[in-house]
Amino acid sequence: MAENSKIEWTHHTANLWWGCTKVHAGCDNCYASALAKRYGKDVWGNDKPRRLIQNVWNEIEKYQKQAEAAGEIHRVFVGSMMDIFEKPMPLVDHKGISYSEAESEFWNTGQLRDKFFNEVVPNSPNLMFLLLSKRPSNINKYIPESWKKNPPKNVMFGTSPVNQETADKLIVQLSKVNGLRFLSVEPQLDKIDMMAKVEGKERVLLDLVDWVISGGESGHGKRPFDCDWARLIRDDCKTKGVPFFFKQIDKIKVIPDDLMIREFPINKQK
């Protein structure tokens, strides 16, 4: 959980649980996995449980009250330490003790997700939830049935392509979801043509999304980033009228003036 997050494109972060499984090249230097290891939390991998975050509901309620009092819409990134559309996984507490079906309200991540969708989202009209996933093919499996025809106005569904292969695959999968959609192209590892035609259609990849975030990798072992990759996406977004947000090169190098562009979807408050 993080109030007034240091992630430039969101106000806050919220995590229902801690833990995930790496799925593509963008995950190789995952900061959340490294942080879990540093704190001795064995919550990464298909055979590992996920740690329940106890205070998440109170924190989201606080964010809603703050945004309502300010008369604003605040963005909440869900989640920086998890993937909300991962398959249901068993839960443990902060000591690593498993929650049991007989004694606990929640014993797997799917139950936390359902509470979030069915109770938290409808009661948070001043929060725009940014649901970022590397598993967009799972979104329609796990959202409420009612969302498929009437997606909530305070949710954006996102995915994280890192090169052309993942862009071609993940953006098309994301397009199958009804509602607002965004891309977090972080860490971008290669040139991506967002004007590539979608197979069998007249549309291009950029036609399928409402917002694009771009950025390079930071931290130990960071991989090279070419600013021209971001410029290509910037220019294509301008052509298509899609808001573009450049986050960083590597958190050390200064962002060139022509890339200091931090746009948000025009119908959402900053």
C-alpha cells in the first residue's frame, strides 16, 4: 500500500495480496519479487502462497473519502505487488501461516478479488482503479458477469507489453474486454510498432486502447532503453489522439524535454 505513490501516473497503490509468478521477459527484474525476497517473503511462483494484506480495505476507504472531500477523481494502481487477474492462489498471513477454509473469511486470492469487484469498486465513485495485468486473457474469466456488458466507469483495464511480440499478443487479448483500457509499456525492451495492423481487421493496435504509459527499466540489472522507442509511440499516439505518458528512462538519466509528456485520459481528473 502506498498513499501518494511515487509511481508518477497514479495517486495511490493498493494491493489485496503480495506475490505473483513471472510470465514474460518484462518480469525478469521484477522489483516486487526482489522486495519480497529481501523481506523473507516466499510468495513468488506457481507453487507458493500469497500473503494477504490486512489493511487494504481501510486504506481504499480512506482514499475514497479524501478524493470525495476534494471533489476529485484519484487514480489507484492495483496492484504493484500482485497481479489481480492471476489464477486463485492460497493465502498466508504475515507470519506465513496458511488461512483455512474452516476458520477464515478468506483463504484464497479469488475471494479477495471478488470482494474488491463486488463491494469496493461500486462504493468508490471518486477512485479510478487501474487494474494492470500481464494476464489480460484472464480478465473476462474473473470479472463480474455484469461488467461484461456494463463495465464500471471507475475501472481501467491494463496490460504490460514490453516488445513487439508481447504487444501483438497482449493488446489483442485486452481488446476482448469491454471498458476503458490502458497500456503500461514498462519496461520497454525493444521497438514497438503500435500502428501494426490487427490481424483480420482494419484497426491497428493503438485503436484498441485509451491511454499509453511508456518507460525504461530502473534498478540493479536494468536493461538498455532507447528514447527513440518512446518517441515512436509518442508520435503514433498523437496521430491517433491517444493520451501518452512518459514515465522514465531509468530513474537516473534526465528525461529529454521532448519526452516530458505526461498526459492522462481526457475524461479523468489528474
